[in-house]
Amino acid sequence: ELYFDGPREFGYGGYRYDGRWIPVAKAIVRHFGLKSGDRILDVGCAKGFLVKDLIGVCPGLEAFGLDISEYALRHCEKEVVGRLHLGSATRLPFPDRSFDAVISINTIHNLDAEGVVTALREIERLSPGRAFVQVDAYHTEEQRELFMQWVLTATYHDYPQGWFDLFRRAGYRGDWYWTVLEE
């Protein structure tokens, strides 16, 4: 509760639906060429806002989410009730190749390096080569210092080369993007 709806020093400072994920959902649908009947999983879905917007922008899309927070799942949007699952990125409770795409935005960085490798392997197992992860990185020592002042939950973060090394170890072939803080 503190992380999602408590004061900012403990997390989001209030995580409420405001429609900001609609353009992201449209971009994801376009990027993966998703259509009605396809299946997508959001690993680290929190309250399911992106899942809601994915089904909103692509009618008939089978969008699901998974999060480790019982609180977040209990406080989800009504449109995604039954689509969100409790679980960990390191042990995704779905059969091999059961999704057309898997996304994970600013989630796997909450694991240590071995956990990141395991989570990436799990994502690959569910949707080989058709995934997107967004993780924390920095290019300069100044960016790293700013990140260290800002970060609340990330356990693993690194320069891009460190991430590329983990991607290779995991056999991850999907897409990626860095969250880089700049002043």
C-alpha cells in the first residue's frame, strides 16, 4: 500500500489510472503487429493500467498481467479483473510459447543479476524473440549518481554493456529500451 498509494518517498505517491498508457499500448500493438485473438503478457503489471489500455486499443486482444503485489492486484481497474495474476518474474506460471508477445517495463531491475537472467529466460520461454523489456541504465558517472539518488526499488542496474552481457547470458532475443535519467 505504501509503495503504490503512500507518500512519494516510499513509492509512486499515488498510482491512479489517468490514460497515460494509451499511446504506449498503441505503440506495443503496432510494434508486435498484434490483433484480435493474440495473447500478450505484462510482467510487472502493477494495477493493470497498461493491460486495460491494451484491450482498449485492440479489441479482442487477450491481454494479461502478472505482479508480485497482492495490494496492486486487489486495487486494479474493473476492466482487468480476472486478467491479472499473482506471481514472480522468475517463475512465470504459463506454458511455453503461450503468448504472442511479453512486455516488462521497469520491473526486472528489481531483481539481482541472477534473478534478471532467470526472468529474461522465463520471458523468452513464453514468447521466443517477441518481447520488450525496459530497464535502468546510464551512460556516464553523472547519470549513475543521479539514478542512485532517485532509485527506490531497483536492485540491478548498469551501463548498457552490463545489460548486454546479461541479455546474452539469458539468451534473450527480444527488444529493449533504457530508462536513463538526465538533469
